[in-house]
Amino acid sequence: MNDRAFNDHSYEEFLKEKKIMGSKCKKCGALALPPRPLCVSCFNQDLEWVQFRGAGKLAAFTSIVIAPPSMAKEGFGKNNPYIVGVIELEEGPKMVGRIAGLDAKKPAEIDLGVALKAEFIYTDPGPDQKTYLVFRP
Amino acid sequence: MLGSIDKGVDPKDIDAIYIGNFTNDFFVNQAHWGPIISDLVGHVPKPVTRTEGACASSALAFREGVFAIASGFYDIVLVGGLEQMSKRTTEEVAEGLGTAGSPYEVAAGFTFPGVFGTIATSYFAKYGTNRETLFNVTIKSHLNAPLNPKAQFPMTIRDFMNTRIEKCRQKGMPVPEWEDEKAFLRDVTVNPPIAWPMHLFDCCPISDGASCLLLVAEDIAKRFTDNPIYVAGIGQGSGYSLHATKNITSFEATKYAAQEAYGMSGFTPNDIQFAEVHDCFSMAELIHIEDLGFFKPGEGHKATAEGLTRLDGPKPINTSGGLKSKGHPVGATGIAQIYEVWMQLREKAGKRQIPNRNLRVGGAQNLGGTGGTCTFTILERR
């Protein structure tokens, strides 16, 4: 595992393996998710992989009504808004991601701090298949 | 532009042009705008450089112009910006602008209104306020806009209400009744959601536009005017993506830019008598007036509610009507903001001239992307 480069490509490879992997600085212990090729706290390049549980809480969010073409293709839009937000993981770092299981049509009723857990979603099989995370209560 | 220079300028004397443009490459399928402009205005064969910093593209052109003159390399430089956005559908414009978000935000399905909506939910929770506080920003911007002959929406919120009522009457539809401007903004039939809690009237429009300014070396300024406006301070910063930033309700890029500009000019936030700030969304204006040090963190919304940022208040913000009502042709915005500060300092702002004040110092803050690039420019009348 340690021979993989600390970059986005490796991060996505790990996602396919159902692992949320970030980098940890061996000198100062700072965490980065997605991984960074160097520690931006102390600029050390001696890093190790660390796995995140994918559990956290809702730090901030939006419910998007006017969807970009990429999301409209999935059926999102005026009559079917979707939620994206910032999730603060229990290990410390934050992620941005899609959030399911909360009512996107009633955003005023959603409270920050809701506990969320990551779920792995696979797009249609084929050479362009992607894995991404959706967070649910 | 030529007519606006008191003693005139011979275009042949302009040494170089710097022009900001974000993504006409996408909006009109045409890149390489530098030489197009050079060709158009007869500047060939002298140099032209395009700068890109998303919605802060032309503020970067301004900085390059200042650097070129400060270094002694050039004496007379034209700086400007342009963007043509109206050829695309709203969804396509959202996608084009979205390319200035971080790859992680784009992949997750964020839009620009979505990013600022996300910031807003954090701001509300942190400072115990809600969507209603943003209405004050929108109402204030639209009070200034009718006073600006170049505004895209030269209407107050009251004007929007009256227009709607008139339309319903003409069509024989039930005539809506709103108690006041806030009731109008609360009504989702006229102010529909875009990305919670950002509704239509929280968002700047899709605009076409261009802007430019002439920069000259201090020692030759009097050749062009008896009343030059000086660049007292310039600053630029960069910022982390939404997931990596420590504080969601602040832009580290603005804070760095402000620190640099204050340090260079010797001015403090109190010395800045008025400012244009990048209100691409109502929420953004509150963050900026806090990051620039005009108000403490969490106090920007109270200051706005109290009217402190109105044209006749102690700290007028966005006298032009702001991006919300003046319009936001993204690549042109940075220099359009500096132009407004120049107009105010020269007391040429007409009906929107800040009243009863000896104006000497004003600022312009420009933001690109989701806070990835920010600038702060301080102008001074000496």
C-alpha cells in the first residue's frame, strides 16, 4: 500500500477498493484527505497512508434546485433538488460530498451536526466506471 | 475611455495592455482575447497579456499593470477586463463558472450558489441568525442600483414589487399583496430557491460587459489630469477549497490580500471610507466586510441590518449597486469595482455620490472562484 503515490489517482483507486484513504505526515502528524504529496503544515514529504472510517457530522450544506448539466443528467433539478455539503469526519479532516437521506425539499428543517456515514456508490460498469461517496444519516 | 481622461491621451503612447478574462473560451468558444483587443483598438504590435483568476481576472490585470509601472519598465498602461456570458443557458453558465470551483466541489455536484449557500448555513449556525438577515444586503444593493446609469437592474426591490403587481393587473391575475420588501423576498413564487438558502434575489445575474482604466507613472500623472487618483495599496491572496479551509465563514485569501494592501498603504480598516466588495451572492458581502476588518466576525449582518453600509451610512458598501444589481460580467468585474472607487473619489458618481463626505480613501475587493483568488486594492486622492 505504501508504494502508491500520495495523490488523487491513488485516492480514487482506494475508493474502488471501498477504502477512504488520506495521508498522514510522519513528522507532525497532520492529516490530509484527499491525500497531498507533501505536508502543508510542515512541508515534510515523509508520509504514510491512513484509513478514515467515513463517519462524521454535517458541518454545512446546501440543497441545490438549479442543477448543472452533469447533475441534471441524473434527474436532479427543480422538482428534485439534491443536497451537498461539508462533512467533518471524526478523525478531524473535512470532506465535501453528496448527502442522501435528508429531505432536500425541506432544507430549513435540517440541523447542522447530524451524524453521517459514508456509503460507496458505483456508476454504471465499464471503462469509465467511477466510485464516489454519498453520506447518509 | 479616451474621453474620460481630463487632458486626453494619445493611444500611441500606451506601452502595454493587460486584459482580464475568465472563460470566454467556454462562453463564446473563443480564447486568446489579448490580441483580439489589441487588434480592435489599434495597439498592434505592442504587447498585450491576458490574465485569468476566475471572477478576479481583471483585478489581476490591474496588479500586473501596477507592477509594470512600479518596476519602471513601462510608464503608461491600459488595464481592463471583459466577459460575454449571455449566449449560454443558465445551466451552461452555471457549469462554466463551476469550473472555477475545486475539482472536489465540482465532482460532488456543487454549483457556485451551492458553495455560498453552504457557507451561509455555517454562518447562520455560528452567529445565530437566518436567511432573513441576507434580505438586508439585497435591499441595500437595489437601493443604490437605480442611481447608477450603468446598472443591469436599475430597480429597487419596491420597483420589482410594483412591476409584478402591474403585470398581474394587466393579465387579470390575482394581484399579490406584500407587506414590505422582506415579505416580497420571503415569497417563493417571486423569489424561488436556487441553492438553499440562496434564492434568486441573493444571486448576481448573468451579464455581458467590459471595463478599463488607464494607469500611468506617478511622475507623469499631471500630464493627464490635475486630479489624479493614486494606487495606495494592492494585495492578493490564495485560498483553500471548501473542505480544506479551517474556517468556512471567512476567506483566507481576502485576509491575506487585505493585510498586504493595508501594510503597503499604511491605512487601517477604519481609514477605508467606502468600498466595493465582491457580492456575487448576498452571503459573500457579509463575509467580505468582516474579512476586510470593517466589522468583527459575526457582526457584518448586524451592521448591514442597522444600515451602516448604506449610501448614507458611515461605511457605504457597493455604492454601484454591487454585482447583484449592477451586474457581474465576471472577467470585467475587478476593474469595474476599481472604476466605481475612482468615480467616488473624483466626486463624479452623480446621484450615487456618497453625500457630505470629504472622500479620500476607498477600497475594492474582488474574489475569484470559491475564494481561491482574492484581491484588495486601495485608492487614494491626495
